[in-house]
Amino acid sequence: MERIRNFKIILLVLLLGSTACEDVIEVDLPNTETRLIVDALIRVDIDEPYLPIEVKLTRSSNFFEENTPTSAESVLIAYEEVEDNIVVSQGQSSLAETTPGSGIYVPDPNFSSDQRIPISALDRNYVYTLYIRHEGRLYLAQTKYVPVVPINSVIQGDGNLFGDDVTEVIVNFTDDPDADNFYLFDFDFDEYLVTEDTFYQGQEFEFSFFYDQKFDPQTVLEISILGVDNTFYNYMDQIIVQSGDSQGPFQTPVSTVRGNVFDITDLDNIEVLDNVDQPTVFPLGYFAIVQEQKASLVIE
């Protein structure tokens, strides 16, 4: 009888333990305010006849949820060149949604005139302004085109850094000596790196980048160098640090990183875009028009 009693006690403990394991634990996550996210990084191939204009609009979400596409009432890119406070040249591109609800906007193919922006526009000192009207609010962002030098070479290295499960690539390029340059490298797989020419201005520069994984032989890596200005450099530097290299520049970061898109709905002076009277009213994302130069590497 003693054995039977002990067995019943053990069985009861096991049943109670298994029941406890099935309890659902609810975690209250903070409800973040929904914001418009603007993905308007225009990567230019100067060998193409037109700028590859594409603006993606999404709405930010809570933790563990994907950002959702959102449609705007209107999206427009205007550009003008000013000399001595006089507009000497100007143009604009009206954008239309590719399919309803996609949130992706390109030059309107059904407009009465060609809304594509020709590559020749980059020869002028244009300021490009993106206007978005979304849910009754007006957003604005401004940028200038930034060129970039080509990549001299990309080769596979054999360094292992802190472990064996890594892949080293060695990138070589030559900095333009006539300007203070900032660069954004896109190593594919949402892997980014920023660098500035403070210590190698006008010189050939070589560095290693380590992927935190091994690739199968014959895997092709697409690596890009993009010219960026100081503001975009700082923006991407914050994104990379806060995301831990685990997401792209237009996903919601761990903490909010302000881009160059501003809500100007209630502003009476658009010369002062960062409205200190409304510090919580702003979208996320960035608008930039930059030259991109590519190089491919086949893993051995």
C-alpha cells in the first residue's frame, strides 16, 4: 500500500506540472503610435536613360508585426535649379500607385506627358522635393543627387575573425580627391556599412567585411557602393547600430530614428521643417537620389 500511495503522489505532481506548462503567459507590449514610413532611396545607374523612381509607403506596426502597405492621395517629385535666388530650370514627376493597395509609386504611365525623369537631369544642380499627401496630411523631403566612385575590386578572403562560420570579402576602391565623401556599402542580405574619407581622402582604400555565415560554393554576392551626403550617412549609421545589422533601412528600428521626411501640414514656414512646436509629429524613412556602382563575387 505504501508503494501505491507514493506512486499516486508522484503521478499527481507530474499532472500538476504538465498543466502548469500549458498556461498561457500574456505579455503587455507597448502600443506604439502608427507612423507613415517612406522608402524613397533612388539608386541611379547612369547608363540607363531614366531615374528608377520608386517610392514605397508603409504604415508602422507594433512589435512582432510586419509593416503594412498604405496608399496616399498624391505623390509628386518636383525639381528645380536656383541661381542668385532665381529659378533657372524646373520640372516635376507625378507618381501613381502600381496596383491599388500596394503602396508602391512610380512615374504615372497614364499621365498626358512622360513623367519619367531623364538621366540628363543629373547634369544640373537640381534640388529634388518629394511631396506626399497621406490621410489628409502633407509630407515633404528634399535631397540632391550624390555621385559615387566605382569599386576597383571585390575578392574573397580567408580570414575568420572570431570564428569559422564567417565569410570574408575584401573591397577596394579609390576615393575622389576633390570632395569630402561619404559612402554606403550594401553587401546584400540586409547587410550595410557606412564609411567616410576622413583618413583616406583621394587615396586607394581597402577593407574587409565579414558575413556572419558560410556560403555554399558558387553563391553570387552582389555588393554595391552608393554615394551619400553627410545627413544620410549619419542616418544610416544610427540605423545600422540600433538594428544590429539585422534589418534594412526602412523597417521600424529598435528606437525611432528620424529621417529627412517631415510633416509640414501645420507649418506656416516651410523653411523651418523640423518643427520644435510639434516634436512628436513626424513620419519615418528617407528620400535620397544616389549613384550606385555594383560588383559581383562568386564564392569559391
